[in-house]
Amino acid sequence: MRSPIQGIARVIAARREALSAHRKLIGDSDSYLYSSGWMASLERGYPCKSDGTEVPWMNYCVVSFLEQRLKSDFHLFEYGSGFSTLFFSRLVASVKSVEHDQQWFERVSARLPGNVELVLCAEDDDGDYCRTIHRSGRHYDVVIVDGRDRVNCMKQSLSRLTSRGVLLLDDSQRTEYAPGIALARSEGYLTLDFEGLKPISCEVGRTTVMYRRDNCFNI
């Protein structure tokens, strides 16, 4: 049986460890929380880098990957608009994004550059929302699935990718999205997972990249 003194000692040790972790992560301006932009996001209230530049609400590992692999001649489709739309617009030739929320649509629209087309479509299940990608008749180099009805959005997206196109699913750790990933694999797509902290969140997020051997990301 542990004595009261041993119990107190364990509590003191645990508090010292917590204080040490706090000093390293919060007290050191060179820590990952600062360099990644996590602290800046917490302070500003939106997902961003350390200098305040908007990023997607995805884990910082995949954000860094996208900054390296997206190219200025890519055409990108996005399910779910927001700060990510601004991020993508700076890196690719064109962005088409679908949004289901009227108020958010109006707020995002006010900030968009000329190479972005934002479409408002009501949320539904296996209906118009997931099929918005077919409206332009274009095939896309990259499709981002980060909105509503994600499995059906993935199903509709596979036929709208170019021959070298890449599909990204955010929050792919959620079990309800597993059928979409399984479908992509059955169609010959390989998968690559990125995990890490998302802006402001304390939980680890996962984004899965789905691609063929010959792909526009060269992976």
C-alpha cells in the first residue's frame, strides 16, 4: 500500500512535468506551437501560419505538403469553402468551391480573388451538393473533400479527376468515411496519410491523399 507521502510525491512530480511541458511548448517562442502557427491561430481565431496567412483547417503536416506540391497551372475543386479557399487560390490557377451555408457563403465571397468560383448549394444526401463537381464539365487536378456528405462527394469526384489527378479527404480518421477510402482503393488509388495538430485543436487530425502511380503530386 502506498503511503500518503508517496501519493503527494507523485502529484508533485506530475505537476513538475506539466510545468516543464508548458515552459517548452508555451514559454519557448521557437517551439512547434509557435513555428507552425498554432499559437497564432489560437490568438487570431482562424487557421493560419505564424505570420497570420490563412491556411486550411487541416493538420499542419499536410498544409506544408500542399504548399510544396500544388502548382500554378492546377485546377482545383473543393467541397467546403473558407480560409482554405484563400490558401488554394494563392497556389493554383483556379479554384471552384461549393458551400452549403448561406451566411458563410456570403462572408467568404466577400474576400475571394478572381480565380475562385464559389457555388452555393443546399446540404443534401447523395443529391445536388455532391454532384456540383459535374456542372462545369471540367476535370480537376486536385479535389479536396472537406465539406458535407463526404463519402458521396468522393464517389462523384473520382470520375472528375484528370488522369494524374489527386483526391484529398480531411478528417479521414472518422470511421464513417472508410467506405469512400475503400472505393478509391478498389479503383486503383494508393493512399498516403498525414497526421498532426490542426489549428487551435488539441486533437490529432488526419488527411488522406489518394493517388495513382503517375500523379500530379509526383508521389
